[in-house]
Amino acid sequence: MITKLEAIRSLDPNAHCTLADDVVTWMTTPISEADIETEQARLQAEYDALAYARARDISYPNLKEFAEAYTEKEIGGDDTKWNEYVTKYNKVRTDNPKG
């Protein structure tokens, strides 16, 4: 969940305020509660839209697996590791489609 402070910082990186019990005390020009809520919703939608990318990131085969498979393939060895790597990679993409 995107916080009020994250929304405030997004709207005005130079804003100075405190937040206690969901009440904002401003030391600089205040931002309206409606604007803060709208920005929270926008930032949350942006975050949610990238859920697939976060899921892919933790699921992809690691770089070491890629390097081993690629090296073996390039030196004329068996393509088995490479094919396994590509299969794993493609499965992650299929299991976590974009939006």
C-alpha cells in the first residue's frame, strides 16, 4: 500500500511535513487531501501494474545457470543445458504474463 508520505513526496519532493495518526502537519505549502489521495491511487495502480515484473524477477533462472548453459552451447557441447535454461525462462514468462 502506498503511504501518504510517498504520495506527498511524489507530488512535491521538497515538501516538509509530519504525519501522526494519519494527520499531516505542514511546514511548507500544504497539499490538499484530495490531491494526496489521487496520487496514492495513481502510484498504487502503477505499482500493481508491475506485479508481473516483480514475480518474473524472483522466478527467472539465475545468471550462473545462463552462463553455464551458454558457455557449454558455444564451445560446441551438448545443447541440453541451454534448452533447459530456455524452457525455464519461457515458463516464467508464460506463468507471469504482462498486465
